[in-house]
Amino acid sequence: MTVKEIFETMEYGPAPESASEALAWINRNGARFGHFIGGAFTEPGETFETKNPATGKTLAAVTLGKAEDIEAAVKAARKAQPNWVALGGHGRARVLYAIARILQKQSRLFAVLETLDNGKPIRESRDIDIPLATRHFYYHAGMAQLMEDELPGREALGVCGQIVPWNFPLLMLAWKIAPALAMGNTVVLKPAEYTPLTALLFASICAEAGVPPGVVNIVTGDGSTGAALVEAEVDKIAFTGSTEVGRRIREQTAGTGKALTLELGGKSPYIVFDDADLDSAIEGLVDAIWFNQGQVCCAGSRLLVQENIAERFHTKLRARMDGLRIGDPLDKAIDIGAIIDPVQLQAITRMVDSNTAGHIHRAATPLPADGAFYPPTLISGLSPADPLMQEEIFGPVLVSTTFRTPSEAIQIANNTRYGLAATIWTENINLALDIAPKLVSGIVWINGTNMMDAAAGFGGVRESGFGREGGWEGLAAYTRPVGKSKSLEPITPFEGKDEGTGALDRTAKLYIGGKQARPDGGYSRAVHGPKGALLGHSSLANRKDVRNAVEAAHAAKGWSKTTAHLRAQILYYIAENLAARAAEIASVLDAMQGGKGGGAQVEQSIQRLFTYAAWADKLDGAAKPVPMRGTALAMRESVGVIGALCPDDAPLLGLVSVMGAAMAMGNRSVLVASEPFPLAARELIQVLETSDVPGGVVNILTGSHTELAGPLASHMDVDAVWSFSSSDISAEIEKASAGNLKRSWVNHGKTRDWNLSDARPFLEAATEIKTIWTPYGEG
């Protein structure tokens, strides 16, 4: 065959990778594996089979983890953790470096074993999964080395429970174990039921790398094993998997005090404008949706093409699809491997076959007779509301629609409950950088796709989860402030006789949409001082008032688009007007709380407003040092609408601290003021009315924290909920927040010193990191 004929036919000869070394490793272990606990493998117990998806043949029998296995692993991790911390940053760095070196030396063994167990093409496991897993251990060896200098006042959480999925078994293990170990934590990791083998191979190299016994523990099993890990006495759960399971984990961990990060599903838009390099965009699309058989949470599974080029683009795309090669994943010339399991294959088939809209094109390429394979599929001509445009298929199926204008593209792209990743393809960098910040997504790729690195945060918003993995931002999930907080005693209102003083009554209303409003229920309660004197009345908000306040906050979304300089000016103006009424407000605080601390609280509130005004235009992102010709920009964005139950013990300072942080970062807020001392909110409302605060940016309710926590935390248009209340409502908030997987920050009944000017945690909680990847250069 001539070279010309080869290019015309695209025929190829097989290039098989030998599986002998990987199979020999399995056989050396008797093809039966126990758990890895306390630095050694246990004897196999009740087992289940792990199979090669490309052939259906059994690879090994793996032990089904029980609750007692999880308990033993957690006990081993707990015992090992103090000494692992005591080893110091440099000591941990040496171990992580050793792991990285061994992964490099055994890279082919890991790659082949991953392909056997997962079904992905060997080119992907060899060239992407294993090198990137290695990179995470190298990168976090550096983080361990720098921790003591660069993260002062932070310490390890303790024991971390980690649950990883089957689509990137070793890579997800590295994403979770590397940062946890770097910060001084120990781990109990449960690999996916379908793909446990590379995790077990990783366990076998831990001793060689110098990992002390108990620092890394691997317990294999199914969903019941994962549930036991979530219920275990661990300090954190890190989960990557489906949104449905992530929601259940959020509910399970509610009120336990366990730290939680969730990296969940996606329905990522792939937006192609009419000025794009179409051939490059199609090659990028092949990687976006058919990489790993489309079994990727951030897969570009929704194609949005500008209408005037749609026909030409789809014609080119169909031709490219027909040239994709499907077959034995160990063949280095194969483009698409096997679906993970017949169960997943049936789910994909069922979703596609139930669709009645659009036009279906399946790649004209033969499928192997054996194994779980599904052809690359394009369903074009769908509307944004069609089920397949909204639901995650998690397979090699691309759905497509068109748009006319950039604003319509943004609208369609954001029309989803997910928010993990997005791709923009255009030769106009001005257009790309205009669109990227407007997409509701944790990651945006410009003229590229599936770019990831240990230095750049990865994670989503909305129902794609919360928290980041990678970069400095990823370390926050594995550390906490040094020291322990005291328990917060509930603060109840003072009681007294409802006897008037003869003074003219001042009505304390709610503050919604920039105006004072009477409560929907028409109720108020008397507010007494410590000696029983009647100080006034405070409105009692209800569920309808919460809805009205959230609606007003959404109507003020333009606040997020204002300049940081303008936000700072308004915060300074609030401080100025607060200072003008300092003596009067101090007297109200003294009357409510008793003592003479009102003046100091007002002065601290003024200083706190100055602090947030100062930070408004100074909390920046970063250009990440990723190994590519291009930049990965970590951009800070506002969370959106924040609902907060403000502290009871610092009625003015606490309210100002929460409000100021939200405002500075461009958020709108619905704040429930101190329950026992609500008249501080009355005074602040009057200050806000004279301080040029746009209507709806700040909304203040008064009433029962217990009654308002549920409606606020369960509201689907609230993006984050915080609670510093002295009432025992943390569990209720975390459980209710699972509805739309909003971010939650609660005190779990622990105290906070509001006198400390500790702005950074509030600013971090009031922002999301969006990573925008922009390759550059001619080649």
C-alpha cells in the first residue's frame, strides 16, 4: 500500500500493547485481593469480580468491604496521623516525591492495568492519566515543603475519607491522596467497584516509597462500603461521582462537623462561533466528548454552534466521526475503547433510544463483537429544553443545538442545573474573554478542552458540586485553623413587662429591596433590656418574607457587575454614616445587651467596613504556572445570593462583618439579624437607607433563626448559606442545602471571636474560583 493510499483509506495496522506484566502482577497476588490497612494487605474476605470491559473476562476477585473493615482502616489512620504530622513538611515532601518517582518508573504497568480494568484506550492512560497522576504527587511534594512557611496558622484536618469514581481511577486517587498527605492528613480511600486494581497497585508501592503504616489505607467495595466510610469517624469526606450520590452524602454528613468537598456531574457546553477554526474546533470536540468514551464529568457533551455555520460544521463533524476507530483498548491505534460495564452501556442505550427529537447520526464504524462498546453518536437539531440537552448521559453521545448571537449562546449555555466546565471556540480573543466570565461554570477552556493540571483548581458550581481540587485553593479543603473553638451557648432574649416608657414608638420593620417593609405575617415581638425594660418591638419574618427578600436579591444582580472600586466607595460611605450616628447606636446596643460595650462595637463595625472596602479591589486571582504555552487564570467571582443567619452575641459587629464581606465581593445577601438583640438591625437599616446601597443588594430580616433557617437553606435561588447563630441549626441548614447543593458555612455550635479582624475566611467564602484556560501561540 502506498502512502497516498494510506491517507485516502486511513487504514492502519494494529499496534497492540502487551498485557503480560499487568496480568503477571495480578497472578502474583493469586488474582485475589484483600484491603490495604495499616501498611499491609488483609486476607481476602467475601469477594466480587472486577472485569475487563473490552472482553467481559474476569481480571481478579476483590474483597467487599464491610463496616468493620472501614472501622479498622479509620483506626489505623487515626493512630498514624500524629506521627505523620510530626514528620514535618520536608519529611512528607520526601515521601510524596518518592511516590512520584515510583509512579514514573512503573508508569507502563500502571497504564496497562488501568486500561485492562477501565476499558479506556492505552494511549489515554499512558499519555494522560498516569503522567497527570504523577504530576500531582510532584506538585504536592512542593506544597508539603512550603506548608509551614506559606500556610501559617493552618493544620491538618485529621483522617480523610475519600471516594473516587471509575472513569479516572488512579488520577482521581492522586487528586485526593496527594494534597491530603501533603498537609499532614491520613486517608482511607475507597476506589470504585468497577476499577479497584490500580488503587491496589498504588497501595503496594506505598511501603517502597516510605509511606508509614496507616497513612494510606485502601478499602475496596461497592456503594455500601462507601456509605460506611461516609458514616465513619472521619474528619472529612471527599467524593467524586454522580450528583445523586453527592446529594445523599451532603444529607448524611449534615450536622456532623465533617468537612466535605463534592466534584459531581456536568452537562458542559461546547460553544463554536462562526469565526472559529472549524477543523481545530472539531478536533477539540473529539477530545471533549469522545475522550474516555464520553465517561467524563466535564465532557463537552452539549454542542452549541452558531446558526450560520451549523450545517457546514455538522457535515465536517459527521465525516470525522466516521473515521474514529473503535476496538481493543490495548491497541495503540484505537481512538475509542469500551464502556465501563454492561449496566452503563444499557443506561446510555436507554437514554438515546427514548429520545424522539432531532436527527441521530451514529459513526459508520464497526463495533467489536464482544465487550461493552457504543458508537460515537451525534444528536443534532435539539432544543435547549429537550431532556438529552439537560440530563447527563455519561457516554459517547453528543447533543447539539444552534444559536444566533453571543447573548443567546450564554443563555443556552447557562440553561442547566450543572456548572462544571465550558469551552469557547473563536479566533476573537475579545469575544472569548467577554463570554468566559458570563458562563456559570467552574472551568472555561478557550480554543481547547480537557486541560487540567495540579497547579490549577478544578471544580464546579451549582449541582456540579463545591470545593476545588488542585492549586492553592485545593489545599483549603485539607486544612483548618490551628486550635479549637469553644461551644457556643444559646442566647435567649431578655424577658420583661410590656410597659411603655412614654417615648414615641419606633417601628422596626424588615428591609427588603431597599425599602422598609412590614412582615407578611403581621407579627412582632417585644424587645426587653437585661433589667426587663421594654426597648421596642421587632418584626417577625416568615417564609414569605424570605421569598420576597431572595427575589429582591436576584433583581439586584447588576451589583456583581459593578466595579470593585464602586463597591469599596459604598462600603466607605456606610462606615461614614455609621460613624455619624455612633453615639446613638451605641446607646441602643448598651440598652439591649447591658454593660458599656456598645461604643466599642460600633467602632469595630466601622473598622470592619473599612477593612472590607479595602479588600474589595485587592482580593485578586492568579496566573497558574501550568506546563503549557498559555495561561490558566484563576479568577475570583461572586457566589451570587448569600443567605446568612447572623451571630446573636455581636448584633451589630457580626451583622456588619457578614454583610460587608458579601458586598465587597459583589454578592447580594439576605441576612437574618441577631434573634435576641434585633434592634441593632433597625439602626443599621437606617444607615443603609442613606448610603447609596442599591435596592436588593442587602436585605435584612428579623425573627426566629430556627423558623427561618429551613426556608432560607432550602431556597433554590440561594447560592450559599452561612450560619453563625447560637441556635442549634447547623444540621438543618446543611441537610436543606442538599436540594441544589448550595455552599454552606456553619458554626456547628462553636464560638467565633468577632473582635478579631479575620477578614480572609469571609472573603474566601464569598467568592468562587473560575479557572480560564487560554492557550496562545501559532503552534
